[in-house]
Amino acid sequence: MKITKVSYERLDLTLENPYTIAYETVSRATNFILRLDTDSGLTGFGCSAPDPLLTGMNEQEAEQVIANKVVPFLCGRDPFHFVRILTELKAVIGSSRSVLAMADMALLDLASKKAGVPLYKYLGGYRDFIETSITIGILPTEETLEEARKHVRRGFSILKLKGGISVEEDIEKMIRLREDFPDVVLRFDGNQGYTREDSLAFVKATEKVGIEIFEQPTRIDEESKLGWVTQKVNIPVMADESLKTLSDTFRLARHERIDMVNIKLMKVGGIMEALDINSVAKSAELEAMVGCIDECGLGISAGLHFALSRPNVQYADLDGHLEMENDPFTDLFDLRNGILYPKDRPGLGI
């Protein structure tokens, strides 16, 4: 099988409800869709969601790399050599991790389509579904509670709250959420907004809330403080923005600075990179969650298939597609009562 044509399109996606996190407000997202046509009649698809902070490039830079480097590089290749192709492509495109993820998805989509099985089965097929959290951005307390009620009515039983601007408000929201939803799993993401002292105050004040995961409370340029928090608190601390590469994972694990890792395909460079990162995490006895950024259904599908293939990926936060108003990839998996199920179709489900 040979790749005979490489093309891409740009998707400018709007969010039905813009959301706020500790360092920005998001109302739109740009995704790029890669298409690989082959002489076998099979077509592979991949998605890139560039983000300067998390993936190393903005949308303009990413499009230049796709058009000028990725498209000519992939034409004529045998997609079953995906490890060699991705290794060589990584050297060509440098730090553009979401672009590498896009190529990774498309190549694996082709290989699993040729095998005639869904991608998660091609990768090992550990489980057939996974429950996901749904995220609530930074809102006033009463609006936060109303959002939570809306999500619970839709069947979600895991809520992740964004914070990091006001410790006092974050504490109030978590306590009120627990009072109103005693049976819902609660997670909290500080998005680098806390100091060490803020982190301790937050955990102490919410001790009876029973927070499942405390995500990235401190800044990425203060990694030792993240480790300090991990050692001082009694709930699992997870790295997100601090973890973008295999080297990051090894360093954080070696210095015992975290309890968990958030693996987002866009920030690490795709499924093959994610598998390596998960292996290091597993060897260090760190649990893993698959996360996402503002991705259409195609990107979410790839994250889902990765999560379903490995036992160490026990948690999921795959909700980045839910607010997309013009997402063309809405039928690649099923979401029922907060649980994600892949379609029984080859590859990523297209």
C-alpha cells in the first residue's frame, strides 16, 4: 500500500459557549484535517489542533508546516512503516507536536483500516468503553452550579472544575458542588494558577469534598513547587502543562513530583508518542488520564482509541468536541450517560 495523494483542510470551529480558564478565555478553535489517499482505495484521516502553549505552534505556523513539509514528505510512503515515517517526520518538523499527532493518526487510521479492525483493537484492545469527565470553566458560583446540574441531567457523573484565579471562590464552588451532588465524582484543575500556599489551603479546605484529582496547580516554570505540593497533600496531583514530552515524563517521575499524568495527543505528538509516555508512567507507578484540548470529533476519537488500548489509562477527559458548533466529525463514537463507546468500524471510525 502506497500513499498516492496528501491533502488537508482547515476547520475554523466556533464554541457554542466560550469558556474561561486561569490564563485565557476561549471562544473558537482552528483544527486541520489531514487526508491520505492510497493505491488500495483506503483513506486515512488525522487531526491537528495547534495551541501555542501546549503544542508549540499557533495555527498560522502549523499550516505552513503542514503545507510545506508534511504534504510532500508523506506522498509515496508505505503507511505500514509508520514508526520510521514518524521518526523521520519528527526530525523534519521540529517542535510542532500537534502536526506530528495529525500524521500519526492518519497513518494508524490507514494501518488499522487495512487490518479491518477499529484502531483500539489494532493497538491491543484492552477495554471497549471509558467514562469521561465534562469540564466546567471559570464562572460565578451560581452559574457553576447550574452548569453542573445541566451536565448531570445529561448523564455525566464526573465533573472537572477549572479554577486558579481565586482560591476562596474555588473552595466555595467545590464545597457547594459536593453539597448539591453527593454522588458525583469531582476533579479540579488549577491551570497553573496557584502558589504552593494556595494549593495547601485549597486541599485543606476541601478535604471533606473528596476531590479525585488535583491537576496542575502550579506554574510549569516552577516544577519543584509542583513536587512540593505532591509531597504535602493527600490527594493525587496530576501534571498537564508540565508534561509535553517523553523526557518530561521521565524527569517528573524520577524526581517524584507527580502522582498522575495527563496525556493529550495534541501536546505529546500523537498515539505512538503517547504509548511511550504511558509506558514510562506505568513503570513509575503513575496512573494516566487521556485528555484533550479544543478538538473536533476526529481528534477525540483518536484519544479514545488510545485510551481503550492500554490498562494504565484509567481516566478520561475527552469533552473538547462537545461545544463545537460546526464539527463535521460527529459520528465516530457514541456518548451515552458520560461513557464513550467506539464505533465498530475499521480505523478511527470514518
